[in-house]
Amino acid sequence: MNSFRRLALTAVATLAVLLPGASRAETYLELKGGVWVPTASEGWSAITAAGSAISSGKLPTSGDIELAYGATLGIIGAQIGAGYMWNTATATNGAEVTTNGVPFYVAGQLRLPIFFIQPYLELGIGGFANFASTSIGGASASSTKVSFLALGGIGVDFLLGPILLGVEGRYLYITEQTFDWGSLKPSGVTITANIGYVF
């Protein structure tokens, strides 16, 4: 029993030395900004004003901004956040679809603290509120849908005192949204540069 206690204490001390910051939690507020690259080749479709033909295409690369609050404790991290993503697609026949999306999520992270550098992997779930509109042949329509969002990503944070700088790449799976005027498949990749403050 005595040798087991010594072994357990040695393991805890070794982890405390190898994982800087493992003994106390740190919280941070982070602003993210970058690009949103939709991946579905048929990312949007819209019914024409006549109601018979379909216009469709891929959503173009556009923008993404987010605000996140997170906490880290050694190799474990958690983050909640929300953002704003925007996109406008125009077909050759003049049909236009506009997406104004608000992603919101909670994510868990597996981090590898190496002094001031912290690479991480993350998984999360949430929702995507889409305030979408279309204008086709002089007619226009708009609607709001909320759908399921799942994310997976990789990133790295650089802790420079209380300042946090980082880069992050994520894949967002967003379930297809069906509107009266057509549908949207907004799944895609986001790549952001991040700046934050550690409390």
C-alpha cells in the first residue's frame, strides 16, 4: 500500500511538471475572425418566380466572426461561443440567395500545453440560426430556420502573458435547411485568426 501511494504521488508530481498550468484553471475571452468556405457543390437551390425551374449552385467563400468564452485546465479545455456568418450567391440567371447565419456552440478540447504554446483538438455541438432570403425574377422571399450544428477542429494558441493569439480551422456540419423558396446546405470549413485576453 505504501509503495502504491509513493507511485501515485510520483505520477501526479511528474504530470504537474510536464503539463504547465495543469494545477490551475485559466479562463479567457476570445474574438475570432476569418473565412467561411462552404463545401457542398449544391449548397443552395431556389425555385424561380414561375415555380417550375430550379436555380442552384455552390455558396462562395465568405466571412465569419465569433466571440468565445473558454476555460482550460491542463490538457482539458471547454469553450462556448456564438458568431455571425454571411454569404451571397448569384446564379447566371440573376437568382440571388443571401445567408445571414448565427452559429452557437459548446465545444470540448484536448490540449497539449508546451510552455506558452497550446495546440488542441476539439469537438462540439450547437445550432445554426439562418436568416436567409432570395430574390428571383423580381420576386423576393425571406425566412428563418434553426438547425443542428456539429463541429470538429484543430488549432493552436500562443499565450503571451494575459494576451492570447491563435489560429483555428474547423469543419462545421450543418443539417440542410428547407425553405418555401428552396434549400440551403451551409456546411463548410472556417479558418480564423484569434485574439483574446486570459483572466
